[in-house]
Amino acid sequence: AHLLKRNVRSMDTVARYGGDEMAVVLPNTSGKQTRALVRRIRKAIEQWNRQNKDSPLSMNLSIGWTPVNGKMDLSEAVARADEKMYEDKRRQTQ
């Protein structure tokens, strides 16, 4: 959670969504900005893992995101992002 909070804007919201799942709400954010944020977060995790290579712990991350417009309700947005997150997780394990 701390790593996410350090990489988002003050107007963004980071919240625990499940046991090890986090949700980030990025208001007024384009797809290009979101992809840049995803790259920044992945880079921060890679850096953390390098700096803590002797630790028995390591971090990994699967990300799913979806743009939300005025026609989409919250449950639909979460379902779409969740589906994309599981796609990312499957890609990483192949």
C-alpha cells in the first residue's frame, strides 16, 4: 500500500480491496496517464526487489484497469478491472 501511495497523485485514492488486493481510483486520468502510472509502479516494485534481494520476501504485482465513463456503474468497473488483473496474472505465470 505504501509503495502505491508514493506513486499516485494526492487526488487519487488507494484502498485495500481484498486480502492482498488493492484498488486505486484515478479521477480525470487518461489511458496514457494510467499506462505511465502502471510502468512507474512496476519499476518501483522491481527496484524494491533488487534492494531487498537478500530478504525472504519479494513483491509481485498483477494489474488490471479500466476507464470509467458516466454510463458505467462501480460494480461493472470493478468487474472489468478484476478480469484484466487476472489476465495479467495468467500472463506472468506462463
